[in-house]
Amino acid sequence: MPQVTLSVRMDEDIKRMFDSFCAEVGMNASVAVNLFVRTVVREQRIPFEIAIDPVERALDEADREAAADPRRLSHEEVFSKARARINGL
């Protein structure tokens, strides 16, 4: 079967850490990406959970809470509530 090249842009530090991890488990980045792609095709799903960032979730919840508050919270109060949620994680 003919081979093709897939080019992916990513943060340099993440790439370095990924290469290091791959070397530790005895493979290179190309093998790891091929494993991922084959798993996606075979299982017809992303083989891990994709979740909302907890910081984004905290900001969204604080925003919703502020919208429901009849006294209309200031931006500082909304961010304060979000910070409290994030620090509680």
C-alpha cells in the first residue's frame, strides 16, 4: 500500500515531550500517530475522552450564575466566583 505524509503543527515543547515519551516506550512519533489513527478507524471513535477544560467550565458556570442574579454581578465578581471554583478543583 502506498505511503503518504501527514504534516501536523504543534507546540515545540509538546513535540519534544511527546518524542521523549515515545522513545521511553520504544517507538517514535510516527508509530504513535499511526497507532492512534488505526484505532480511530477501527473503533470509529476517538479512543479517549474529550472533556471541557475545567477553567472554561468554571467561567461558564460563573457566567450563567451571574446572568441569573437579579443584581447583575460585575465582571470582577464573575471572575472571583470562577477563580473560587478553579481553586476548589
